[in-house]
Amino acid sequence: MTGNFADQPGSQQHKLLTRRSFLIGSSLATAGAVALYSSEFARHELSVVNRSLAISNLPGNFQNFRIAQISDIHFDEFTEPFFVRRVVEQVNSLAPDLVLITGDFVSNSPLPRRFAEYAMHQCAAILRELACPQRFAVLGNHDAFLGAPTILPILASISIPVLINRHIPIERGGQRLWLCGVADPVSSVPDLDLAIPRQPDDPVLLMCHAPDYVDGFLAHPRGRLVDVMLSGHSHGGQIRLPLLGPIVLPAGGKKYVTGLYRFDGLQLYVNRGIGAVGVPFRLNCPPEITLFTLQRS
């Protein structure tokens, strides 16, 4: 008798086939269960991450100032209206002093452009319910599908200014910090000379959708003027396999994937985002609202 399947006795062949069928069936059942969990449960397991940000020259009036960041909504490729409403309700319950949205309101999908524009209006109608009066945004690479001329008026109608290569002061009790925003580095060209104040004497916070831009940003003469950079784009990997980590990362979000990174005087934070792209799955990577509390170091 040889080791070939055809040379086995009939009863042994039957046992081997039964075992093989069981293993295949079990594997398919496990894969189906993981897909169901990733799509229907993990994708909606909203996480609130609390972070303290220590800033050396923080004015006293901004001690314990709280900033909520959300990112990558991708409405509504796979991000349903009910889930965005839940995000808004959660942000409102945190009562932040400032809300920042770091891009990708909609998705660049194979559907015609009019679908994305309709989704943008729907998304804005829900974001209108954000209670915090101070809220600002930047655009992401997917938002380029619609373009700034379409998106900016929609967000302006719900009092969310978009900072594209520009800065504004955030004032509190006669003191201030600078909030800056740049064009998305993946789909456009940031201009730090316009985005960052010429001679800021106060803390500088920068919104930039794609986190890997931090390397070029730090090489720029004005990079040293920024204290905190807030990004999204990577989705934290979206699907993170045990031991292997994220299986797919986008250009511009491959190096700095999730969480806090420090570069001398600069702190970079990468938010995991709210939505999903490509497939309606999240695994070991829950959608995130980040709540920062500013502290004087």
C-alpha cells in the first residue's frame, strides 16, 4: 500500500473525505463568523480615546481645554446615517471646547459624482447637530472627488469652516492658540508658508489629513513652529490581524498608522477614523473619537 489517496481502502478514503469536509466546513464557518462580526459589530464598536497633550507654552486660559477629533466618516459608502448620528451624540455628551474633523467626509467610489454630492449633503445635515459652536475641518484625499468648490459651501452652511492652507486664532479670555489646516498631501499640495502664522508666539495646532506628511513637514523651516499635528487617513489599518497587524494601508498613511508619535517638540496623533473603505469591515481596530485635554508641560 502506498501513501496515495487512491490506494487507501474504501473505509479509510471515507474517513479522509469526512475529515477534509469537516475542516473545510469549519474554516468556512469561522471565516463567515469573522466577516459577520467585523461587518455588523466591530465596525460599530465606537471607542472614545482620552489623551492629554502637554504643550510647553500653553496659555493659562487654555489649561484643560478639550478638543474632540473625528475623521474619515466616508458617508455613506459603508457608514450608515444612524452611526454618524451616534458619533455626533457621543461628541455632544463629551462637551468639548473645540471639534476638529480631519477629512474624508465622503468616499471616492465607482458611483457617479451626484451620489457623492448627495451623501455630502446628508452627512452635513447630521453634523449640523454638533453642539460645540467652535468646529473646523480639513479635506481628505477622497473629498477631492467632489472638490473644495462643492464641499466648502455645504460645510459653511452648517458653520464648519474648512482650513485649506490657512490659519485662524482660537481665543479664550484674551489669550489664544493658532489652529492651522493644510491641503491634503495625497491629492493636493500643502503650503506651510500660508498655513502657519509667520511669527506665532502662542501654541500652534495643525490639521493634516495624511499623517506621513509629517516627515516632509518636519524638514520644512516652518515645521518647528507647530506643537501638535492631528491626522487621520490610515483608518488605523481598518483590518488588523493578530500578530500580523494591518493588512492594507493607504499611500500617505503607511508609516504612522495610529496613536501618538513624538518628534522633539512636535506631537503627531493619528485618529483611526469613523468609517470604512473598500470593504465594510473593521477588525481589532474600532472606530474612534479622540478627546484631547490640553495641559501646560
